[in-house]
Amino acid sequence: MTTDKLIRLVLPWPPTSGNNQTRAGRGRVYTTDEIKTYRYIIWSMWMRDGKPVIEVPVSLSWYLSPPNLREYDFENYSKVIKDAISAPRSKKAGVNGRALYLLGDSNKHIPRESVVWGVPVKGGRAVVEVLPL
């Protein structure tokens, strides 16, 4: 289902930063189990929402409530979420548990972003508003 309406995603806090999404071993690179689980949660939400896809450039508004008071690098944690809500064109949605709210996560697809850091909440939370431009 293609959509041109705002989508508001209320997501759990990513289990790790973008720097730790993959591991190398035995001559290959693989996605960690905690990232696979996180992507599956987002994929399940996408399926529940009727598989909406925004095919035009979007603005992302981030409202982040981390799980504690430590410092966080927005780019590292947003990468985990962007990877979970968009699938590369070379892959079908649902492959590796990736939803397809967006067609990609490059500047072509996301030319505008804003970030608001909120107070910590137990377990953390990330609210992402996806607005077609």
C-alpha cells in the first residue's frame, strides 16, 4: 500500500548502536541476533500497519527518550532504526526482517531530519514521524 500521509512510529530503543550491528568471523560478516530481533519487531509493526510504503522523499522528525542519562550519538542509533524501516532496492521487504516504510535511507530519500532529545524513560523509546514532502 503506497501512502502519502504522515506515519508515526513508536519504536523501542535500539539494542545497540550502528557500530555494533554486524560482526565478523570465520571469513564473513553477519548481523547480530539482537539486531535481527529488533528488525523483526519493526517488520511485525509494518505488517500490522498494512505494509505502507512512502515512495517520495520524506522528512523525519525524531523524538528520542534514551533508557538512561548517558551520552548517545544520534547518528549511530538512528542508523539502526533507518536500517530497520527501509530495505535496499536489491532486497525484498521482509528479507532479513526489514520493513519497507521507506525505499531507502540516503539523502535522496531523506533530505530533511530534525531531532529532539527527551528525558530518559525505562527501556528507552524512539518516536519517528515520517512526513512525505
